[in-house]
Amino acid sequence: MAKPENYVPKVMDPVTLEGTQGRLIVVDVDATKKTARVSTTTTPIVVHIVEWSKLSYLDERPNAARIVREATEQK
């Protein structure tokens, strides 16, 4: 999880929200208000409109690389 100083969310970014647990996905961004609509990834689907400063970016690249490496290793 990363909280870059000047993070600008993009649609489909995986994020977390301060004060909540779980993974969310950015579904819309309003650059003029510096807010984003984020949605839960499980049912029931819940959508929040939050300030960018409340979001933390989930960098899933290391996990994805590990999963691919483990799946392709010769055992």
C-alpha cells in the first residue's frame, strides 16, 4: 500500500480508504473537486465519493509477479 504525496487516482486503480477495510476500485474521478467514486469489489456493491487525500493506492504488482512466478516454476 502506498500513499504518494501527489497521488491522482485513475479509473480501475485498486485502493483502500481511510477508516475502512478491504479493497476498493476507483470507478470515476472528478479532478475539479479532487474526489473519486470508489466501489467495493464484493457484494453488496457500495460506492463512496471521497477526497483523494483519503485514498491509498494498492500496488499489486509484486503479488501478481509472485503468482506468475509460482505458477510457471518447474516442480
